[in-house]
Amino acid sequence: MLCRSQAWSARTRLIASRRRPPTLMTTSWHLFIASWRSCERRSTGRAQSPPLLTQSPFHRFGLTMNKRQEKVRDRRVHANEQVLLTTAMKKLNTAEHQFVGPLLHDRIIGALELCCRRGEMLMIQNRRVDWEPCQIGIPGATAKDRENRRLPFDPAGRLGQILKRRAALGPNAFVFGSAAGEYQPNIQTAWETLKLLANGFEPRRGEDGIAWNQDA
């Protein structure tokens, strides 16, 4: 009489003998799929330095994406919104808002005309403006992707008027900087205030007001 372990081994051998042996084509296909997935996982993890992805999309548990932030990237300013923003800029030409209306106006026009990243736009200097081919040079040192680019502009358009006016500040002045041409990297507070005014809200002050302004 067979014991339990011997009976289990015999049953396992019987089931294995009844199975259809894998063909060479089937084995090669499974090895190819496993190798391809392993290569994708390694390449995704090493693609960026520092890595932009915290988890490989080819992982067995997948990748969690922030859909709310992805929708923000696709946000576009329509014609009617430009009118509301332009009208609200007049309210920023007061001492309460440090007269940031004209400066914010230039930055919004620059963002709409150039369609580049905010950091790249704020780093543009007058010496980067080439009037002969009507192009603005974006050096790789100030670009996120570290690649040199040239952005065309219309010399007779609204951006051309801003470039001509700011050219009087000198070649090293920043086109979208302060009134004196100095570099001004942070415009988030003025932008948040302008959006509230354009949509009919009055910004609040203080620490509690900062959180409310961001959530409004």
C-alpha cells in the first residue's frame, strides 16, 4: 500500500505524462515575451536621470498616473478668457498690487505667442532676439530638455511691440523681467490674483488667504 507522499508523487507524474509537450515554437515565444518585458522594465527605469517615473508602466502592478495634473497640462486659454484677463489687468495697476499689471500683460502675451515653458520665457534676454530672421534663441542651458531652439515671432505683432519697447533696457536685460530688466523668476502670486479677478473673485490676504486663493 502506498503512503500519502508516494501516492501524490505518482499522481503528479501521471498528470505530467498526459500533458502535451511544449513545442520549440511555443517555448521560444514565451522566452521572447519574458525577455522583452524584462528589457522594457530596465530601460524605463534607466531612461531618465533623475528618473521621472517612480514605477515602471510595464510592472505587473501597473503605474498610477495623476489624471488631475495631466488635465492641467492640456489647459488652453481661449479668446474670451483673454478678454477677461486683459480687463482684469487694469485692476492690478494700483499700489495695492504693486503696479504689476503692465508686466503681467507682457508675460501673458509672451506665453501665448511663444508657446514655450514659463522658465524658458522668463530667461529670455534682449541679446537673444534676432531681428533679421525674426527669431528668439532659447539656449540649451536655460531649456528643460537641454536643446537649443529658435522661436519665430511677428515683428509687426503684439509680441514685436513688447520686444521693441524692452530693447531700450540693454542687451542683458530680461524681456519678461522687472521694470528695470532684472530677472524675476516668480510670478505665481500675481498670476493667481489675476485669475481670481478675471473670474469675479476678490483675493484674500494673509496666510489663510494664500490657501484660499489657490483653492478658489
